[in-house]
Amino acid sequence: MKKLLFIMTLATILAGCNCEKSDEGKPKPLVIDNALTAEEKEAGILTPEVMWKMSRIGAQTLSPDGTKLLYAVTQYNLAENRGISFLWLKDMATGEERCLTDNSSTNHSAQWLDNENFAFLSNRTGSSQVWAMDIEGQNLRQLTSFDKDVEGYGIAGDHAFYVQRVKVAPLKGVDKYADMDKSKVRIYDDLMVRHWDYWDDGSYLHIFAADYSDGKISEGVDIIGADKAYDAPLAPYFDTAEIRLSPDGSLLAYTCKPLTGTEYALSTDSDIFLYDFATKATRNLSKEAASRIDEKFVGYDKYPVFSPDGRKIAFRSQRRPGNEADQQRLWVYDLDTDECRYITRNHDICATEVVWDGNEAMYFVLPWRATHQIAHIDLEGNLKHITAGDHDINSFTMAGGRIVANMNTISKAVELYDVDVKSGALSQITDVNREIYDNIRFGKVEKRWIDTTDGKKMLTWVILPPDFDPTKKYPTLLYCQGGPQSIVSQFWSYRWNFQLIAAQGYVVVAPNRRGCPSFGQEWTDQISGDYSGQNIEDYLAAIDQVSEEPWVDKEHRGCVGASYGGYSTYYLAGTHEGRFKAFIAHCGIFNFESMYGHTEELFFVTNDYGGAYWDEDNAVAQRSYANSPHKKVANWDTPIMIITGERDYRIPYSQSLEAFTAARVQGIDARLVSFENEAHQVFQPQNSIVWNREFFGWLDKYLK
């Protein structure tokens, strides 16, 4: 259920690649005209339709000399129900910008080859392949022409890697019985049979090591192994940032979890591997380090990053197996000495998005008090906060003594900013949605520290409607975060957008209850094994204390949430003691016992519930199952909307069906909204519009 920053980028790319093809198999050009109408300008209110007119900035990368910036922008055509990604170039000295690709294909994942040329992924031939061009948008050439899509790549020196899907296991009926070619059957002997939004068909993403010469990437060698039934990069997000070439291209570091079956479903034990192009040998750096120091490296080890001299590798490691929300510790492996050092040992923080600053220090993104900042740390563990403020820095690129950050707030979608590393000052350098901000009014965001029932302070965002009048009363929503270990930060979402909700006349109360990271690992850990406990008290403390404001309409309060937030909604529906007049649960956990058997990554429910439901001697697990929302359903007495995606295998749609059945059999006003072509989130443009219309229609019916 984890909500990762990477999901936002992945979703943009996937939605942008949802293309129609011409008779020749090439993508059909997509016309983009997202100017606001006269009516939208006059109203000045953020609506779902206006939101889908916004341009979405993706990944960014500075040229090696820091003088030029490449970044991706995705735009959508709502009527066509699809989007397209463009590559833009910005001259950092003059500020001049120009688009280097047109509307005939989706282009993304740019990587500089030198200061004048760059590579990128494009589907312009109908297949995703690696291309290159120069900074004038000329000298277009194709670097790969494989018979399969390239799903990720990297180039350095005389070597490259690329990621492709490989058929490994015969899991389909036709794989086993060639004479039964019309049979539609899958045959499994072990877990996992499905993951996130797809069934295991016996094919997996593998890394291929290749030569790069004469402007071409050659056919590579599968360094994972043609018979290995696991993914690198890891499923289900397939983040190519888990793979890195050394600066000179001689070495390739990557993340892999070399496990299969039930062991794979129960474990988070991924390792950092190192492939040598010269010797063709592969080392497991995690296991080598574990043999020399008092550290087992049995949790996630991910995201290797080479130092500029290629002799050190920074990576993130989680100590506890099976706990995907464990602290993300920063380690450095020295390839010359084989020493492995825990850099953030003395700090109760998580380190993400690591970039080397020379060979002896690093910058990284630091989740901090419900925001995301840039911080700096040297190899001795001396930590310095670089930026501050109520914003989310999602990622950054650094070259030529310059840092450019990808940043957003609750009130502003992603733009790119120059970062002054001495003062931490941020200067906006893109403005892709100027028309929106010039014509649409946004509500005020308040930052409050709520008193919890156990004597602590909890950061809570309160988002007020545009044109807020403190003499009026407003219907008010408690927002329940998913994850459960994810931050209610200064995020801008195209699915759960606080400003969009506020624009429809609602006050939004969004607490960082127990389990939300960036407040220390103890705060994050508390929720595991205690879903029905302190974090529920945190939710009620937030809505109760904000409700003391004279502008909160206590008779018209609602509760909404997705994933773990959907669980929270279901649980509160049976325990809220009349606080709420409407509920909305999106892809929520309803029945802990069936959830254990229906989900796929068993390490998550094993860790967070405390164990399996049949483990009767496990007190933590038995308390969890005893407090499953379905056991409180007899107390339900409030209208509830239930939303699900039929391709959701993390919290399968069957959970939503169980909840809807329970509501209707008891005569409770309920509505089920089921998207047949969506999974855990709603990505398709027109589906999103329908989602929002149903969402606000339900709230308006009961709270206005």
C-alpha cells in the first residue's frame, strides 16, 4: 500500500504512453489545446476539467557543464483520453526555452551523452527504443532497434545497459500444451501469482549489459540470467534508478531480489550487485559487506549511486526484513578497501534521491516534518539542512556547480527551481501552468500542531476554500492518508488534490497521524500492529480540535481516504459516534482475513498485522484481526461510497465488494464505483473526471 514518490513519475509516463497507433503501427499525433475557456476564467475555480488541462513536469537533468537543462512535460487531451510527453531544453544563462520533440510520439528518460547531445526513450516507431539528438533538435538517430521494447537504459563510456522483458517460466496453458493454443489458463505451483496490477505470465524484466560504439547500443548479455524468474529493477514499480553505470562505464551496479515463490512474497531482502564489463563477473556487495561487519543486510538494499571517481557506491538500506517502511539508512561501499560505512548512523532520518558532491560527501532529499528538503552529509556523518520551508522537493539534478530541484506544494504543481546551496534559497525557473495560476483562485493552507490523546503534537494541514469567509460555516472533511507509512506532505496530486476539494467549498483536515514518516522512526513504527489504536485516536483528535472553529459545520462533516485511508474510513464508519454524515473509501482494506489471502506482497500484511490470521498464539496478530473493520460493520449507520479498481491486486476489488454488500444488506445508502481498467489508483483522464464527479456528487448530496 506504500505511496511512493516514484509512483507520480511512473503514472505520468504510463498515462503519456497510452497512445493510439496508426495503420503503420506508429503513434497517432495528439493535438494539445488546453487553454482555459472564458467560462473557466470567469469562474476562477479549480475543477477536475481544469486540472487535466495542466502541464505536468517530469524528470529533469542538467548537462555535464550545468549550462543547459532538459526536462519532460506531459500534456493531455481529455477528449482523446490520452497524453503525450515532450522534451524541453532550457538555456540556464539566457533563460531561453524550446520544445525539442513534437506531438507525434511520447519522449522521456533523457540522458546527456555530452554537452551537446542526449539520448532518450521514444515510441516514435511504435516500439519504445533509445534515440539521440542534439540540443538544436537535429541529428536524430536511433541507438537501438530491438524486436522488444526497451523499458529503461543507461550509457557511460563504451558501455550501456538496457532493460527488456524476458520469457522465463511456462505459466500459461499454451506454454505447457502447444496443441491447446486456444486455452486461456494460468498454472501456478507457488506464489506470487499476481503483483500490483498484473498476473504473472512467466515474463520478467532483466538487465542487459551491452557495448556502446559508433552511435549504437549492441545486443547485450542478460546479466540476471535467462532462467531467473525475478525482476531487476524490482517489481512492481520497475524504477530504472535502481541501476547505475560507473562514470567510466566499466562497472554496473544494480538492485535485485533473487528470490522466487513464497519466499519472494514474504521477503524484502534485495541486494546491491556489481557487474564488471571486463571480467563478466558479478558480485553481491550486500552479502560481502554482511560477512565482514555486524550487519545482516536482510531488508531492502536499493538505489546504488557511484561517486564521481567510480570507487565508492552509496546505497539505501533498511535493517528489518519484511518492513518496507523501515528507516532508509545511507551506506557507502568503498570498492578499493571493501569497507562499508553506515553514514546516517547518528541521525533519526531517512535519505532518498542521493547525489554525490565530489567523492567525500553527498546531497540527498530529506523527508522532514511533513515536507521534503535537500540536505548534505559527508562521509563522517556531518549533516546539514540546505533548504527549508513548506514544500516538497521530489528530486534534483546537479552539475557544473548548480542544483535544479523538482518541487511542488499543496497549492502549486511541480515546477523547477534553482537552488542556492549556501542560503537554501529557491528561485523558480519554469512556469508551465502560468495561465492556471493567473486565473484560478486557491485556498489558504494552514499548518497546525494538534494535541494528541497521548500528549504529543501532530502536524496537520488545514486547507480552506477559496474566498474563505470566517463568518460562514463550511462542510468539513477528514482526509485519511494511505500507506499507511506515507507522509501527508506538501504534495500536489492529480487524484487526491486538496485544493480541488477545497475549491468545491469544503474545509480539508489532513493530519500526519501515527505512521506518517518524517517525524522519526518511532512515530512511523507505532502504527504497525496497531491499526485500530493510536492513529485512529490521532484522526479523531484532529477533526475534533479543528471542529472547534466557528466556521466548521459540525452537522456536515465527512471522512474520506484511499488504501490504508480506505481502511480508516471503514473502521471509523463503525466507531465514529455520529461525527460524520458521509464516508468515501477508495480501494480500502475491509476484511483483514480475506485481505491476507487476496493480496500479493505478503511481507506487508505479515509485518503490519503482526502475522497470519491462523497464528492463534500471536497476540499482536490476533488483536489486529479482532479489530478488522468488517467486525464493526453492524455499527454502520452512515451513507458510504466505495470506489475500486478491478485490476487492483494490492488491495483487491473483492475487499470493496465485501464492504458494499455489508452496507446494502443492512439497508445503508451506498454506492459502488468500480473501474474495470484501473488498479490501485485512477490514471486515465476520463476515468479521473468520472471519479471526481462521483466523489463530489456524493459529498454534495449529504454534506451540503
